[in-house]
Amino acid sequence: MYKYKIIIYWSSEDEAFIAEVPELLGCMAHGSTPEDALKNAKEAIQLWIDTAKEFGDVIPEPKGNKLILA
């Protein structure tokens, strides 16, 4: 399972929840509920990675969130 950040928000224009994967250029999905958008985004991530592998493109590593203690 990949651990990319997924941002989900409501789009009035599309009348759907949108799920964006900022670390994978152009990777996004939508759904009628946040859960549907998340499920579809996970499928989109896999398709994005499969396509990148097919064409020999670089696949970014998930950045994750870092905790900085001072």
C-alpha cells in the first residue's frame, strides 16, 4: 500500500467530492461521498504508478509528514 497524502474536498462546480494526490502530478479522483473519493483515489494512485513504470517515469517517494522537535 502506498502512503501518499490525499486531500479530499467538496467541489460545487463538479457536485462531487474531489480527492487530489499532490505528490503525483495530475493524480485525482472523485466520488459522491468522501469515502468513495478516497477509494477511487487509491485506485488512481495504483494506475498512476503502473503507467509511470510502463513508460519508465520517475515515481516520487511519499513524503509523509515529519515531526520536528526543538
